[in-house]
Amino acid sequence: MDPIRMDFTSSLVVFTLAIVSPGPNFILAVNRFMTGSRAEGLWISLEVAVGSSVYGLCGLPGLIVLLDSVEQSGLLIRLTGGFTRSVSAAS
């Protein structure tokens, strides 16, 4: 797997975990399921998922550029267990 695809995949996994964790959006969707109709709850859930995905995909290119351009950020992430390879080796 090429380095860009690996960076993209690992970042997408992190964003996906952030999206599925409970928060205000989860409370809103459950509230709509309980007080409104099932269709209304499904629409709210779809809107939250699409909005969170767009937000994550907008931030992903900037994150990848930041990691590729700043050597110390790659070192910090590797030391905390984020990557198993050097970010500068991707270039």
C-alpha cells in the first residue's frame, strides 16, 4: 500500500471513530427517534453522518500536509503510537 493511501486510511479510521462516539449529535438523534417519527430520526442520523464526513474530509488534506511538512509532528505522533513508520519516508 502506498504511503499516501496509508496516511489517508489511518486518518479516516480516526475520524470514523470520532464520528461514531456518542455526543450531542447522538442525543439529538435519539431524541428525534423517541419524540418524533422513525423517519425523522433516520433523516437526522443521515444528516449528522454526512455533515461529520464532510467535516472530516475537509480537514484530512490539511492534516496530511502538516504531517508531511513538519518533521517534529511526525516524530511526536510516532512516539505516542500513531504511526509505525516515518512520515518523512512517505516522500
